[in-house]
Amino acid sequence: PKHYLCKNSSYSLLTVSGDSMNEIYLDGDHILVETNTYINNGDMVVAIIDGFETTLKEFHKAFNTITLIPHSSNPIFKA
């Protein structure tokens, strides 16, 4: 519903692909993402890596280190 959207914001509708976040989103889910340059620790973000690859992860920053945390039941995504 439009009443959930901010009139001054830009949004993208994306399709989740993969299982690195399958504890929260399933492969094929559609997510509505607000374009924003200000994020907080714990926010879910769509990050653009090397200008073309995108990933959906939980964001954390400590000092000068950014960590993108998966939420997956797949053991290849565990730290």
C-alpha cells in the first residue's frame, strides 16, 4: 500500500536469488528496497560490490571495517 511509502524516497523491487539469507528471505521472494545512503548497524542492505555485483546482507561497521553478515542455514555462508 502506498501509505507505507515515503513520497520523497525512491524504491526498487528486487527478487532474492540464492540462499545466503534464507533464514529471513527465500530464493524468489520479492523485496521492496528504499534507496538510502544512511544506514545503521543491524540494517538489512543491498550492497553493490565492484560496481556491478549486488548482495543482500546485514550491515555492521566498527571503526574502519564493514562486515556484511549472511543469515543462512547453508554452512558455506558461516564465518
